Amino acid sequence: MGETLGFIGLGKMGEAIAANLLKAGFSLRVFNRTPAKAAALAAQGAVVAARAGDVAQEGGIVFSMLADDRALENLCKERDSFVERLGKGGIHVSLSTISPATARDLAAHHANFGVTYVASPVFGRPPAAAAKLLWVCTSGSEAAKKRVHSALEAIGQGIFDLGEEVGAANVIKVCGNFMIAGAIEAMSEAFTLARKNGLDPRQVADFFGKTLFTCPVYQNYGKMIAAGEVKASGFDLALGLKDVNLALQTGASSATPLPLASLMRDRFLASIAKGRGELDWTAVSLDVAEQAGLK
């Protein structure tokens, strides 16, 4: 396709997304704080940069996939940042799950250098990212979104345009992850109730996944919770707490009470206090079972 893209952040999601961009024919300059994580992409043809700023070409496009608001803000505002290197006509596409307020602040910061910030958070776990099955939500400048459209098409199964208000896509992302957290809590409680009344939770999950709740969240997470197979993979519980806090922060800034989010924050905190922060966020089901006197 000719154009060289920059890509920063090669965690579980970032590496899979970057690999799909390479497969689609884009050239990539990549950076990760831990250089070893870039080795697989280098073998596929990506150029590994020594520092984040080196992935940017003047007037070019840089994608980022970072863990949280602070990591993204530090990267964008560091001295001689990739944002400064992009300069006039450059575009930064942020795939990260951050607060809408941070997205708006970064858009204003980017504008000081002539760079357009496009919010494009994604829904899907690492296997979905690898299989190009992500759902992409995007918001920002129409011209910038048009320019990056083919790259976004290369990483997911569908793109939903939320308009030009740059924080809109992050509102959707925060709402979505809050709803997933609520579904995990509901399934954890329901399956524990079924188990204490003599039913096999796997049978219960199978029934609901095929009848009342025929959607990926209930089908996929339901199987994991029912089987009790909580591993250190997928989406870390600590990141789940971060996203629940984002929902609460967004609620506070818009005078929106979120009592379920408050409950989930405490549930996640209790699980992290028990040393489960690096487990998948379905590990909250263990806390539910323990409260019911189950192993």
C-alpha cells in the first residue's frame, strides 16, 4: 500500500493489531518499551525504532495502543515526542481505552503541533485482535478518519463512526467495558447460586448462552466463569479496575450516578487485594464463590 505507519505499544493487543497491518501491506516502524516484544514483528518486516519519537514521519500516521491515560499522556507530552515529530498534517490514531476527558485534552495538545488526534478504541480480546475480528469505534476529524480508514479496516470486522467530537468513541468504549464488567458480575452470582443449589454451572452457562443471552460476552465469558478456569491471560483484572474507574470518573464529570460501577470497583479491589490483579478479569467470580462458602 506504500504508506509507512508508526505503531507504539506492543502488548497482547498491540502486537496482534500491528501484525494485521503488516499483513494488509502497510510498512511499519514500531516501538515498545521492552524491545524483545518487537522481535516477532521485526521478523515479519517491521522496522524497530530505538525510541517512540523515531516511529513518526513528518505529516505521517502513528497508531498507539497503551495501557492507560497516564502512559499515553506521558508519551505524547515527553520532550521531542512523536507528536512533535509528526508535525503539520500528521495524524495520531489512539486505540487505547482512556477517559473521554483525556482524549479531548490530547486533541488540544496535538493541535499545537498541527497534528490531528483520532480516537479509535477497539472491542475484542487478543484472539479477536489476531483474527481481525475487533469492533472499532472512531471519532474526530472527518478528513483524518477518511485518511486512516483503510488501516482501521485492516484490523477489525467493522468500524462505527461516532462523529467529530473526539471524546465520543471513548464514551462508547467506557460504557461497553462497564457493561461487560456488569455481565461478568451477574454471571458470577447466577452461576454461584446455581452451583449452591445442586446444578452444574457449565450446564447453566450453556443454556443461557444458547437461549436468553446469545451474544459473545455471555457465551465466551460464561464458559470461562462456569468452568472456573481463571488464568493469567486475556484481559487483566487490574485493567478491569482501571476501566470501571474510568466509568465512575466519566459519570462524576457528567452528574451521572453509577451504583453498579461502585459495586464493581469494590469487587475488583477485593480481588486485587487477594493477589489476583494479573489474572483475567473473570477472576472476580472467585471472590463471589468464596463469599458463598465455595472453593
